Amino acid sequence: MSSIHRNSLRVVSASPMGKPPPGLCMAPTLLTMMHNKVAECWRSMLREAKQDVSDAESANWFRQRPDLRPFDVVTGLRGKSMLQGWDIGITDPTRVGRLPAGIDYFKKGAAAARMASRKAGEYAVMVSMYGEPRPSIQHGVIVHEVSGGLGKKASNQLAEVLDIAKELKIGINYREEGAEHTWTANDFATKWVQRMSFTVVKFRAMTVLAGLRKAAMAAI
């Protein structure tokens, strides 16, 4: 990782607005917790791939609106001269109320693509209103679906990280390396794909159970 990337990440991490105020995180919803855990999966994966990465979502990107936090994950990917910032989202393809008129169900990846497009548009509005962020950074969107799958753009961005790990010979065979592993997650790629998918599905199940409990209590 270049010293430019390290210094830029240091500046962002040093910002007093780099993390949400403690009072705002006292009682996060399950959906917020799922989002935060998925973001931390990406950060942990990048750390294992020996890429510099921010510790949390960060602020102070726009001079006129230092409170805005457009990126959940900021990293300096190997071979790139500019920082990469990812806005992470999680969408539910079963929410048919959001279907465009005349369509009965979301096709594979359509819900993720819809959210990615919306987030990209929101970021474009920020840039048009407040100018380019400083330091310079490449904006990207990563969208998971509650089924545990990834959108197309997110899959491409994940592939970039997997290629870096492969090039650096990281997590080729955890069992042979004497590292923690399972028989279905014995290398870098399978480990992180499964961990992300499990995180999303686990919190989705917790959300459904919470809804059922609430409904049961209301019926008493």
C-alpha cells in the first residue's frame, strides 16, 4: 500500500466525526446491526488481504457538509492510485411493493441493481451540490440481498479483492497453513463469501423472529 493511501486513511480516521456519536448507537435496530456487521466483514476481509482500510464509516469528505458519511468502507486497493470508497446496502427482493408497474417479481439481481442505481444517484447529487470529495476517492456501491447473495457490481468488486489475495498467496489452503478453517471454507474466497452470506441470512432470520414475536404479543 502506498504512503499516499495510508496518509489519506489516517486523515479520515483522525476526524472527530469519523464515527457516529455514542448516543446514536445505543439501541441500533436489527437492520442497522446487519448493515454494520456486513460492512465489518468487508473491512476484515480487506485487512486479511493486507489492504489498508478504515476502521469505520467516515465523515469530512465534503467541505460544505462535513457531517455526511457517503462511504461505509474506505480502502486503498493494491495497484490503484486513488482511494476506493464503498457504500454498502442490503435489499429485499421479496418486497413486491417496490416493483415497477407491470412486473410481478424481481428477477435475479434486479433488486440489488435497483438499490445500487439509487445509491449512485444519491452520491451524484452530493457531488453536484458540494463538489468533489477530498481527498480524491472512487465511489462504489456494494449491495447484498437478504437471501445472502450479492448484486452484480458487488460481485465484481469482491472479485477484485479475491484476485489481490490470490496474487499475494493469502488463504490458499488454511488447513495446510495450520489456520482456523472448515471443510467448506478452506481458502480465502470460500471463507469470506460464506461469512458474508451467513451474516446477512442470520440477521434476516432474527428480524423475522422479532416480527413474529411482536405479532404474537399484539394478538394476546
